[in-house]
Amino acid sequence: MTSNADIVVMSSKGQVVVPKGVRNAVDADIGTQFVVFGSGSTIILRKIEVPSFSQKELEKMVAQSEKKLKQAGFVTEQSRRNLVEEAIAQTRKR
């Protein structure tokens, strides 16, 4: 791994420009998010890697979460809507 170092100056607004060589080295582009750590005279920027999921994977995670919430006694918005629709349907049958 090649190390890139450069000297930068902070603006009056607290902004610094990450040098192009460093941006390229970490594959950072417009909109890239970083978490910032600071201690003593050290500041560290760490790029946040946002995981990507397929629609199927997201639906599976939502279903698993809803199942766990239901087991814990929580009612999801969708199950609440279903309960309301069932109650309305039963009332209309009377």
C-alpha cells in the first residue's frame, strides 16, 4: 500500500481540501462520507463504506426484523394496518 502525505491548510470555516492523490488512493469522490476522529494533535478521516444490498436481501432483512419484533410483542406498521383492515371488514359483515 502506497502512503500519500501532503500539507493542507484549514479555512476560516474549518474546511480542509483532501489532496487529489489521497482522494484517488482511497477512491473518494464527491459525496463520499467520512467519520472523523480527533485526539490531541491528531485528526483521522476514515471513509465510510456503505454496504449495498439487493432488493431481495433487503426484503429478507425486513421480514426477519418484523418476525423478531412480533416475537418480542411489538406490532409493525404493516401488521397494525392489517389488524385495522380486519376489524373494519368484520364490522361491515355485521
